[in-house]
Amino acid sequence: MKKLILILLVFVSLVTQAQNPTLFEEANDAYANDDFETAIAKYEEILANGETSVATYFNLGNAHYKLNNVAPSIYYYEKALQLNPTDEDVQNNIEFARSMTIDDIPVNEETGFQKSFNKFISTFSYDTWAYLSIIFSVIFVVLFLMYYFSRRPLVKRTLFGIAIFVFLLGGISVFFAFQQQEIQFNNQFAIIFSEEAEVKNEPSQRGEAAFMLHEGTKARILEDYQGWVKIELSNGTQGWMENNTLKRL
């Protein structure tokens, strides 16, 4: 049996800037003492205060995994990846959590340029692309001022060329930031929380059952209708579920 690497991510900068350090430390202590219920309660209290971080979501996922709570563990790992899609610890642990799910649904992979483009944009989150655009903008202003006050023609041409290049990088970062935001808004996902949930061919209790899904399965939200949601699985299969059977990311 594969051994899950459960590492508590204690990012000092995140703890001090984005969350209550005392409460986070208490939650970590409870986790270290195998008191996972208390740890979960304290991590959730941090989130209830509007304070989020990769570390909090990751540790919540770990605590739920220890208690064999399949859906919550996958849900919080997914939330951590929303903040940092490249975090290897989260990527590794979510694969272990997914191995506990019942539904084995194949993925229809994107192909060609669109796949490469989306993969590249997903390298960073929306916030990171936005920060990069700000950094490039500041560098551009500095280079432009140096160009403006320089008296040597060769230096001026060099600075102007570099400034234009940095300006283009800033513009590209802004474009990628909006593309990443659009991808996130147009691709709303949810995790099935019910132990077993019926998927119907129409948004009604009288609708014919199409298939069953189980806790921990990830689905894309396509439409909302009077307490029902239309979902799409990774293999393209669609159907309607009651809204209370899943939790949106």
C-alpha cells in the first residue's frame, strides 16, 4: 500500500500575513498529536475568518485524509491547488486521495495548441500573473526614466529596446491574467460529497436515472436550475444532480 507523504506546510510568510499564527499553530499541534478533529475545527475557524492559504487548505486535506474522509480531503486539496497549481506536495497528496474514490472516470485530454496554451497559463495563478504585470510595469517605468535622462545615444537605444521588451512582457502578463481568470470563471467545478448520488437525464425527481456517482468525484458545473445542477464529467458525460449532493470549489 502506498504511503501518503503528509507534510504540514508551514509557510512563515503566509502564516504571518494571511492568517492567525496562533490559531494556525494550535491546529498544527493538534494535528501532530493525532487529534485530527480538533485540527480540522481550528483550520476551519481560520477559513471562517476569511483567511486563506495553501498551507491551511493542504493541512485540512491531510487531516480529512487521516480520518478517511474522501470528499473533504479531495475538496481541500483542490482548493489549495486553486491558490498554487504548481505545488508538488499538494499534487502528490491529491493523487493518493483520488485513489480512494470509487468512480474511475477517464479524462478526455485536450490536444494541440490549445492544450499547450492552457497548460502554460495554468503554470501560475491569476494573482501571480497580475503581480508579474505590476513588476514588469515598474521595471518599464525605471528603464524609461533612465532612457529619458541618458545623454549617450547608444545607451538610449539600448534602454529603449529593453524598455519596449519589458513593456510587451507586462502586456502579455496582463493578457494571461485575464485568460486565467476567464478559465476559472468558465470552468466551475465541484466535488461530490454524497456517499452515493444519482445523476438524472433531466432536472426533476421524475427524471430517469442515467448513472450513479460517489463521493470524491470531481465534476464541472454547466448550469443551475431550481435546486438542480447540470454537470459534466472528465470523459464528457453529462447529467443533472441535486445541488445538495455536491460542494462547489
